[in-house]
Amino acid sequence: MIALIAEYGAMLVFFNVLVEQAGLPVPAVPTLVIAGALAANGQLPLASVVSAAVLGCLLSDLVWYWAGRRYGSGVMRTICRISLSPDSCVKQSELRFQRWRGRVLLVAKFIPGLSTVAPPLVGAMGLRPWAFIALDMVGSLLWAGVAIGLGFAFSTQIDHVLALLSSAGTMALKAIIVLLVLYIAVKWWQRRRLLHSLRMARITVDELSSAITSGQTPIVVDVRSPAARVVDPRVIPGALMADLRSVEQVLHDIPHDRELIIYCSCPNEISAAAAAKTLIEHGYHHVRPLLGGLDAWDAAGYAIDHIAPPGEEGVVVLPVA
């Protein structure tokens, strides 16, 4: 394996980075570190390694960027659905994409779960192609440069590790494969545990519509991130705008015995269930996520409003029905 990296270093770096940035669980950082160590020993040209890494990032990110511009929120839902970290769609609210805009690309690759989400999101938000390419190249160069630089700086220590791996032969390769399988298994288990912890009774869109029509006036709360609302401006009429960090503050003056219906657009209603769980812990007695979320409500043919783009503060509040 090490001989392959030494012989086809730039090509292997390119393909490893390409598939990792595409979203596959094939970590590229170890390859970059090894390539940096080999470059320090004169076995690989440093410029070629860096260029291959940046090119791999850019090509993969451009595909996601184009998909985001073309298909918008549908791409984001697909990423959340296939991700080994289903809470990545929840974490979007913490990163305030609507304020960072394209600058998030400068740090995206350093944050787990964000690297794949950022390109389609900024594409869906309308970042211009030339700005995307410039920012993504700088971010890719920073990320690749850190990993390759570590390998280059600590080449002596890494040489010892590589020598041990070489002497281990096929055992080392098997160990690497086992570790990769274990990594995927752990992420899958974390996904299942999160879904289990958030399992609670949902309300269907038909039940919600009937409740509104009959005059029960449940309070409907949209807990998507501000960035998600920029990408997908649909909203259930009369919904309060919040996110996972602000939902308690937004509902601060709402009596604890009022019925609350929480919705999002994440697979398995993860964001809505997380918000509902938080509200229940703070004393609210009647809280339920909307089964199927915003997409199910829209697909059933019920009324949909469209919110205007947020102002400078990035906050849009609609009145309660």
C-alpha cells in the first residue's frame, strides 16, 4: 500500500480526496499525511501532491455546488437521508450559513459533517460560481496544506510508523480495513441510537389540518435553520420561526399547557423531535413533531406560504394564527 502511494502518490491522493469529498466514508487525511512524509523524503513532488488534493476537492465540490443550484432543498434532504451522521442537518442551524455565506467554505473541511453539506447549500443560496471556485480553492488548500504539512513536518516519526506497517505486510492492510469497517459501524450505531432516543408520538398532517379547521389552534413551530429557510422558503401558514437554539426563547411566553406542533424538513423529523424533546424537558406538556414534516404537509395539498428573504439580522417572524 505504501509502495503504491510512493509510486502513484498524486493519483491516489486525487481519487481518495475526490471520493471522500463526494460523501463516501473513505478518510483522505491519512493519505495526505503519508504523502506529505514521502514528499519530505523526496519520494513524491510536493507541488503535485498539493495540486492533486486541491483538484480532487474542487471537482467533487463543484458537482455538489451545481446540484445545490439546480435542485435546492431536495439535495439537502438527500444528503441528510444518506448521511452516517443524521444530526448534520441539525447542526446547520449552529453555523449560521446566512451570515457566513460563501466564507463557510474556508473552514468547512475542518468540521465533520459540514464538508459535504456546504457546497450544495451555498449553491442553493445563490453564491456565484466564480466566488464559489475562489473560496473553495482557498479552503481546500488550507485543509490539504495542514494535513500534508503535518506529514512533511513529522516525516521522521511517520517514517517509523510506515516502516512498521511495511513489515506487517498484509496484516496492516487488514487492520486498516477492519478500522474502516468499525468506523462505519460506529457511525451507523450512533445514527440508530439518535433515532431511538428521539422516538415519540407524531401527529399526522391530516390530524393537524383537522385541529386547525376545528378551531383548536395548536401553535405550529418551524424549527428549521435560517439557512434552510433561505434554501426552501415554504412555511406552514401561521407558524412561529425558531431553531434548535432559540426555540425555548421564542416560546418563552407560551403557556406550558398549550399544544405545540413542531416541524422541520429533515428525514425522520430529527430536528423537530430534538426540539420537542427539549421543550418537554422544560415543562411543556403537549408537544408533538409533525410526521413527514413540511414535505408531507405540502404533498397533502394543504396551504403553504412563502417567506421573504431575511433582512440583515437573518430573522423572519410570522404571526401566530
